[in-house]
Amino acid sequence: WVVFLLVAWLAFYISLPKIRKKMLWSSLILLPFGATQYFFLKYFWDPGTTLFNLHNLIGMDIESYGYSFAIGGIASALYEAIFRENVAKAKSYKCGCKGIHWHLHYQPISLLLIAFFLFWTIIGLPIYFSAIIAMYLTGAMLFIARKDLRNHIIFGGLAFFLVYSLFLVLINFLFPHWFHRAYIMAIPIFIGGIPLEEFLGSFAFGLMWA
């Protein structure tokens, strides 16, 4: 199913030459997060078959890196693709606390990782809900700190949610019951055969990464 996302990524990349650099950088930044598959396997889902059976051999797979690469670029491109607006660059920004400045790139990612491991390992929440909460917190931090990007964050998040939801519907149509077989649900709620967590997570990721 990663192939569908990579094809969509390529379509955006070809059709939107003005934001190709942003797409590529966003994809490359998210690429290493494919390694988090090691934690999600057996706790959240089991894809069954992967290239070279790597998920059974080493607990990770090539597809996860392709997935991270694809959604990173797509989420960063959707707002500009729809509204034809460029995002203002900023090297630093205020977090809302006087005298405190956050680096635009590193602090949100730091918050994401810290919150994720806090909720998962210390509080003991299911792994994917920990990731969802961490992404919402990161998106909220960006929303508070970057007043100039609030429309971008909200509508970018909604755009990714809609596009990703269409992708999920397509996968469910082509491979019926695959989600039921592959996912290990903390809360077994499916909407149209698709796990609730996927919908919650796609909006959270869109808010954070748009």
C-alpha cells in the first residue's frame, strides 16, 4: 500500500514545481521516523508480508521508510497545492512565554518524541494513542506559537485528513478486511472497516506537519 502513497507523492512533486524543495526536505526529515516501526510492530499492527520478510527478521521494514517519506512530502504540499499560498520562513519564533524562543525545526520534533515516550512508557497508554496525543500536542504548540500560520495548520491538517482518508477507503476497497487482519487494536472501533486510530492520527499528523 506504500506504493499508492509514493505515486501520490510523485504526482504532487511533478505538478507543483514551486514547492518541490519543501516537499523533498519535509520527506527527508520524516524519513528516519520509519525506524519507529520497530515499536509499533506487535503492539499496533502486523503487516504480515514485507519485502525480504524484514519485519520478522529485524523488527523493521523498508516499506515503513517509504511510508514516512511519502506522507512527509504530501502533508507539507497540500495547503500550498489547494490555496496557492507560500509559507513564510522563520528561523525562530516565540512560544508564547516572554523571553523564550523555540527553534522552528528542532523543538517541535523534540516535543513530539518526548511526549510520545512519556505517554507510552511512563503513563502506559497504548502506543498509537501515545503517538496521536504527542502529535496533537505538537500541533497545538505550533498553533499557539505561529499565529501567522494558524490557517495553514488547521486547513493543512484537514486537507491531509481528507486525502489520507480517501487513501484508506481505497485500500479497504481493494483489500477487504485487511485492516481487521493486520491491526492489533487497543480500542477495536472500525469506521467502514477502517480503524478509528487511523482517522484520528491522520488529522493529528496533518496539523503537525502541514
